[in-house]
Amino acid sequence: MTRTRPEIHAALLAAALVLAGCASTPAPLGTLDEAERAIAAARAARADDYAPVELGFAEERLADARLAMDEGDYDVARVEAEQAEVNAALAAARSRAARGRKAVQAQAEENARLRRELLPAGERP
């Protein structure tokens, strides 16, 4: 039996759809690992003290990513893990900035103390 052109096209389309359905998104294990490392780096930067909100967001997104992984929803897991990594990076950056501001303030106070000790009252700026 000879197939007509529309039948061949329909068969090819069906085969393509079947193959597309078989292709699945791979588990984003590397992305989850990167998010975990970013959260660990934020903790090392003392984000618990200086950026707890951002760190909390990162931890929540990572928990959501793990839940999505358990449910087999790898696309959602990847997006959540990427968001966790971004939030962790923000927490680390804010923490470093806050620690830097604190160090600058401490140095300014030390400079003022030294000026008071070393310069006579009339010569102080």
C-alpha cells in the first residue's frame, strides 16, 4: 500500500511529537550544588548578622528547589536554585558592604580619638 504525502507528513509529525515527549529536562543537580555553595559563602561572609532577610530568601528558594526536584519538576527546580544562588550572592554582597561600613566607622572613631589625644584643643580641625 502506497502512502500519500499527507499520511507521510502526519506520520513524521507523530514521530516527532513522540520523540519530543521522550526528551526530558535533566535534573539540575549542578545548579543546586552551586546554590548551596553560594549560601555557604554568604554564611561565611556573616550574612546571618548583616543580611538575614536575603539569606532567608536564598534558603527558602533552595528548599523550594529541593521540593521540586523530589517531585520531578526539574524546570522549576532549576529556576528556584538559580534564584537561591542570586539571593545568596546578594546576601554576601550586602554583608561585605555592611562590614566595610562598620570598619570605616570604627577607623573614623579611632582617628577622632587620636586627634583629641595628640593635638592641643586650639589646633584641632
